[in-house]
Amino acid sequence: MKKYNKTLLAAAFIAAFGLAGCGSDGSDGADGVDGVNGVDGTDGSDGANASLSVTTVENAYDYNLTLDPADIVVVGSDPFSIKFTVTGVGTGNAEVPFSGLEKVALYVTSQSENTTDTGAPILWTNHALANDFGSSMYCTPTGTAVARGGAEVEACTLVEDAANPGTYTGTWAHDGNAPVVLADGDANDLVRVMVRTYDVVDADGNGISDKILSTPLDFIPATGELAVSEKDSVSNAACIKCHSSLDGYADTDMRIANIGAHHNYQKVENCVACHNPAYAGGQDDEDVGFNANFNAMIHTIHAGHHIADSLTGEAAEMFGEIGFPAELNECTACHDNGTQWNDNVYEEACVSCHVDVDLATGENHNGIVPSSDAVCSGCHGAGSLSPVEAHSVNRRADLTDGLVLNVVSAEVAAGELTVIIDVELNGAAPIDGTDLTDYLFNASFAKNILMGTLDDNGDYVPGLSVAATVVTGGQLTLTQTLADPTDLDGKTLYVSSEMNMCGDAETDMIVATADGCDVGIPANIETKYFVFGDTAATGDETTDNLRFVNSTDYNAPTQVGNDRTTADEAKCNACHDNMAHIKAPRHGVTNFTQCADCHNNNYPGSYHADVAVESDDGTFVQVEGLHYYNRDLATVAHRYHSGTYAEEASGVYIDKDGELVNYPATKTNCQACHKDANADGDAMPFFDGTGKLTSGRTAIAASDNYGATVEYISPVAEACRSCHAHSGDAALAHFKSNGATVFGDNITSADAVPVESCATCHAEGKTYGLDSVH
């Protein structure tokens, strides 16, 4: 329930009492002395308006503060003033005035042309910092406020309009002008104003966990026109791809959900209010180890794990284990808002990632000591040394068709399976005798061509995979002797690849390993399915009574693009940019179908069965009694992203405080990875309505000795306990009390695994449904 301001209507009741009695009531007495006047009551507010206002909100995204350039004075000699309106969510989700603010903080910045030859061409100036006041200015009803250190400071005076609840004005009643006014500022420069609100609670009196921040307002004071910043080369949408969206803003205001610093400033525009040149200390302060200016700091943070050996001070401690989930050279993974990142070349931005470069001495810069940032574009403004070329941005896209494999046929004759694959290498058919193994980025990990069959649930049954062979006539001819000529009768064969080829970004070609290469590029192949025997469709070729048909719509639970797969490859790639580098250099894979060749129900056991977490002394210790004996794709994906896969402070892990490190999204947001809707546009459920999973999985094979002894366990419980939050003894007891089978129960048949009752409480739409409790 929300709390509402309601004006109580006063009712006047006049009661006349007639006193009846016997005889005379006597003469009137003398008047008494007048009593002391009572204290005046508090003025009431307008009932019609107040009855529609709120004083609480349930979430940060229910609170909206609106600014208008015409109501703001923060540049020049005129007295400071500001006016804004605030709304919350009332009955029926109506937007109504929010009343009763007691404290806000104003952050005001301007961007202006840099007239020096050092730094970015356009710079931010924080007005309060420029006036030696701090990063922001408070506004309260009393005109004073208690700062974070406990000292009382001057504040602007905040007044709510009694006749218009939710409308507030701020003025400065102290000496001089307000510290957020830049007296020598240019009224034609872009100005950005944002407001942070304090002490907002929900209906139960609990403080709202996210910061309450207004959408920053960018405008030109001279004209009052709204403006677009020339500085923001990274959009909020780019950050949200990994960090999630604050609920309620995914398609509109684009607030970022999970930025840990300072407990979540929610937009790029919020961050630069402080992280601008006023805080920039350079990269060479060994105690700090990073430049606090936003452009430089973000580079150092996201490159953390890659440059850990070169970091010092606070940077080494805070950023050294941060792993960027995409490829570090793919600048456009973040820089999605213009080409400033490529066009504006200056020392501060470059050395924040290239931290081992010293431009004062020329160290790691070919001995070159530039006289100023103005000369950088002489070498890096265009050509091979420009940022886009030097970083080989989009190298994977340029090399996607370096090796194209097209599976054209599969036949069985005389007990031998023969698969024919057309080959195109660098846009042409390879010459006869070309051995593709010479082009493999890491041949020691290559099965190369993935082949096997599908079980009744559509899971992959490996066992027919072979190494690549020499190309003849523009084709690979792969053969596999069957133990029994009828082994494939009535079965579906799949053919795919995990070839990881040696790509050269300079030539945009696949090259021989001996020639050196930059990156592993997966072979471009569409997984094909062939159905043999009497189950095949009519009209297909027949060889020794075994028929085959190319099946492009087989509905496997991990096949791309069907409604049994609840995870979303597009969301994986939104954060990781591509799947290929995740498994590099071992495997050249680009989609779930290829991943599931190994991560399936027919390949039990795990090379990472144990779980380690960080201890107080920084070392990693194994969690006693916590093991995972399967490599099912859902299990390993949950495990890795929730920190139960780690063996050291690398990737995603649990730190000594029990906190999840390096997973950038909101950890309870299932939709960060899972589909929002199925092919029909309906909400994508995890359960199929019968208590089973949408994937059709009813059991997971597990083994502590890589398949020699196999048990079967419950799939829902395994998915849940593979997240660290549900991996403890209490959670395990809950799973088992609701029908789950776990490793050690010695269930040796998949059919013997009962259907868990999880969906009874946790299916979507239930009181404790996943969509609610997460």
C-alpha cells in the first residue's frame, strides 16, 4: 500500500442543549476572565491537489524529477535559482505529485572548447568544484545541510509550493552567489544539471536502495534550447548491454542497473558530473594508479585484468581482477555514439589503457616523445596507426567468411559413413592438397568436424567426430567406419565444426599458422541434420536401405532459434560481442548448437567439479562438500556467471566478503541472459505448464569419474543450486524436500528421476515465481 496525503474535511457540528428543571435556575454569575489564545494551527493544503499526491515510492524508477531550462540560472552574474517538479506513482499506476522533499543535491557541469594543446578538444567543468565548494550543492528547507563528514554546510533553500504539491523552488540566501553558478561561464556553452534526492522511502519506511537521480538536463543557457552533448561517445545503452537496465527504463530513460561504485550512479551523464578534469590526477600517481577523469578511468577499469601487472596503488587493488567480457580491442563494444574515440587522439585517453607507455621518455613508444597532444594525430589521425586500424576493430567481422564450410551430403554404404563438405578458403576453393590443419589456430584442441547423433530429447550424442583432412576438388571427404552397418538406422546425424582458424587482421585472410596470426576465427558453418532409415521423409536418396534428408528445423533444446531454448544467444553476444573468443583458443564455436556438442547430457563429468572462493588472506580455498559432476550447458553457464566455477581470482568469483565479483549484470535478473519472448511473441516461460522445463529436460547425467559410473539428477534443482546463492545446505534440503534427486542418491536411470515440484511455487505468475522472487 502506498501512503497518500489526504486533507481531512472539517465538519462543524452545532448542538443546542435545552436544560429542563424544577423551579428557578438562579441569576447569572459575573463573566469570567478571558482565557489565553491558543496556538495557531498549521495551514492546510489544497485538498483537491493534496489528495492526489504521494510521499513514498516503491522503486527508484517510480520517482521522476523534471527540470526546465527556463527555470534554471547557473551561469553568469544573475542570482541562482532553480525550479523543478517531482512525480511518483499513485493509485492505478497514475503519475501524481511527490510531496515532502527534505534534501536534494544539485550537480551542475558545463562543457567548453579546450583552448590548450593538452587533453580532449572539449572539456567538462563542474561548477561547484570550480568554485572550490565540492562536487555538488545541497538544497534543504532550512538552507543548511549536514555533509557526509558530519559538518554543517550552507545549502540553497528549498520550498515546496503549497498550492501545487510536487513543485519546488531553490534559491540562495547566503553571501555571494550559489556555488553551482559559474560566474565566468559562457551562456552559449552546453550546461548539464542533475538532481539527486535523499531520504526517499517506500510505504514501509525502508529507504530506496538505488540512488534517486533525475535524468540529466542538457541545455544552452543563452537560448534555453535543449542540446546534445558532443562529449558522450559511450551511450547508456552500451553500458546496459552488460550492466542491465534499471527496471522500468529499458526502452525509455536507459538507466543502468548495476554500477557498483558509489552505489550506482545510473547514467554516463551522472558519472561525468564528478569524473571530469577537475578530478583528473594523471596516470602517474603511484598511490592511486589511475586517472579519475571519466574517459581515462573507464579504460583502466575495463582493461584491469589485461594490464594488472602494470597497475599500481588503488588501481591494482580495485581493477586488477576485472575482466572485460568482450574483446578488448573491439572499441565499438562501448563507443557506440559517434567516432570521437577514433578522431580525437590525446595522451590521457591512450595511456589509461596502454599504461606501460611513457610519453615523457618515449618508453614503449618507439622512443618517440611527442611535444604535445596536438601532434598525436600526425601519426594516429589516419591509416594503419589510427585507433580503429591499430586496434583491428571489427577484425572478426572482416574474417567471418575466411573459411566457409557447407555440408552437402551424408551417406552410409557398406558400414561406412561418408560426409562431403564443400570448402571455401579466403573466397576461393583451396587448391588440391591443402591441409586445413596447417591453418588451425590451436591444432592440439581440435576435433575439427563435430559429428554424432541426437537422442530422444534432441541432445547431442558425440562419438563420430573426426579431424579435418586434406582438401581435394574443393571438398573435404570425411569417413567413419560404423561398428554395425545399421548403427544410424532410424537416427538423426548432425554435422558441425569447431575449427578455429588462424586469422590475420592486416590482410583480412586466414593464413597458415607458420606465418603468424592475430586471432582465432571459427569456420563459418551451418549445422546440418540428416535422418537415416525408415523414419526419413519419402523421396530422399536411398543407399543400402538407409535414407537421409537434410533437416533444417530439428527442434533440439540447444539449437539456435527454437522455443525449447530459453537462453538467448543475442543477449550473450550483447555483452560478450561474440562467443568465439570465450572458448578461444581451444574451440572455434559461434552458437549454442556447437557448444552443446560437449556440454550435453551424454558427456557427463566435469573438469571443474570443485568450487573455490576467496579467503581472508586472499588465497582461494575449496568449498567443502560442494561439487558439480556434469557439464550440462545450463549448469556451466549458471555456475560461471554466479562464481561457483572459479578456482582463482580470474573471471567471475566470490570474494572474501561473499560478494560476487566481475558479473556485471544484476545477478537476480534472469532476463539478462534468457529470452523475453518466444517466436510467437509470448512471454518465454522456464516451465512448460506440466511442471517440467520448457527445454524438455527431465534429468541430467552426472559422473565423478567422467562417465564410468553415471547417475541422474533433477534438472531444476541443478540449475538453481548452480547459482552460488542457492548452493548451501539449506537450499539443498529444500530441493530434496520437494522431490529433487541429487548426486549421491544413486539414481542410475533417467526415467527414474521424478518430476520436481518446483513449478508449483516457482513457475511464472506464482506468488514465489521466478519472475517475482528474482
